[in-house]
Amino acid sequence: MPTAAQTPPLPLMVVRNITDPALANVTVPLANPGAMHRLVDPDAGDTLLVVTAPPPTRGLIKRQDFVELSLLESDPRRGRCIRTPTTSKPRSAPTR
């Protein structure tokens, strides 16, 4: 039986809701999300929001850029990461 490290990763989906431009948002559905960690890159000043989750391994296949944030491609064994520009204030994401 393959271990978690040998199991092929599952891609995460990104859902854009632009029905009302004033309330536009981006969602990445994730069952049983863990904690959200806020990391600041001291060199660039960028804020990275990282959400942990239990197996199976999942990740974003390619980078996706939006006006207020970027969803970074990820090594699914390590999780996903959201980069907010230094000019915007990161918003707290619900943990559950």
C-alpha cells in the first residue's frame, strides 16, 4: 500500500464569484482546513497566508493572480500559500 508521500497529489480548485463586483471573492474549497498561519517575508515585506490540512495531499497546479492577492502554485506535500501585496492588508480567512 502506498504511503502518503507516494500518493499522487489532488489538485485544488479555485472558485471566483463575480456576480456582484462590489462583493467579488475567491474561494478555495478545502475539507477540514487546519490553522491559518500568517508569515511575513522580512526581505520583500509580503505577507503569506498558509493553511494546513490533513491528508490527502493537495495543491495548486499553477499560480493565479488577482487584484488583491496571488494564489501561489504549490508543492502539494507542503500545502498552499496566498500572497498579499505589501500595499493591501491581509484579511483573516475563516478556519472552519
